[in-house]
Amino acid sequence: MTKNNLSRNDIFAEIKNMIASTNNNVKVINIVGGAGSGKTTFAHELIMFLGDACTLSTDDYVIGNREFRRKNLEGNSPLKKYNTTALNENISAIKNLKANEFHLVPTYDDVTGEGVDAREYHKKVFPVKYIIVEGDFDFVKNPDLLIYFDVDDETRLHNRITRDLLKRKRHRRKIY
């Protein structure tokens, strides 16, 4: 996009125009950026603009909880902590839903850091025109549009601390 100083609605309208010409009936928008860059907030605002949309987070597809990942996956490629196959299978299933059908997708537990894959905690996704996937890495096969957030480290750190204290229930620990 070459225009500067666009409002959020202008940006959302530009996104809608950019994907209108793709051949897919269900459009997949992939939003990628570092932790705390504003992807989730942007995705939820985009859903409000587009209407007939759902969002998936790559966090929903992490393997195990934080402790498991620290113990078993730390030091390996950060991509190994995600079940990318399941993410892409769920995108495909949602794209193929018929009227009155739904598909169950896992949800992320902010407190434990676990992608909860128990059916009773899944969210129902009904047929939509837009699937918005947001996360730290680009795992989506052939999205209609890839949006990359490039946010400075200081802003991201501030956003992460604020989010973790408010949403993820992480508090200061005493260090002796």
C-alpha cells in the first residue's frame, strides 16, 4: 500500500478491495508480527469491519503448556511449538462448510499458555466469507492476503507487559 496517513476504515476498505479479486469464495487473511505488535486487536477490528468473518490464532495450535514447551522445545526452532498441520486442516474445513454446518476449533488458555484441544472448550465456527489468522509466524498455506506488522521492540515490550498483567494473570514474583 503506498498511501500514507489512512484511517483504520480506509485501511480495512483497502484490504477488502485487495482480496475482492481473488478466486476463492472464502478469503483467508493472514496477519503476522511479533508478540505485542497489535495483531489480535487489529484482527478483531477487521472482523467488525468485514462482518461475516472469524478469527483463528496460531496460539490456539501450540503444543502443550508453557512448562512443557520450556522443558522439551526450548532451544529448538520456535516453529516446532505449533501444530501447523492442524491449523491448515481447520482453515480448509472452515472454507468447505455448507449452510447450517459448523466446525470446532481449539482455543488458547491465556493463563496456562496451552492450546486447549478438548472438544468441550472448542469454539464453533460457522460458514464465513473471511477467515483471519493472526500469529507470530506465517503458517497459512496460500492466504489471499498476508499482512506483516513491523513494530519497534520497545512498543511491543510495553504491550506485552500490559497484556500479560491484565489478560494472562501474570504478576510480579518475589526474587530472593
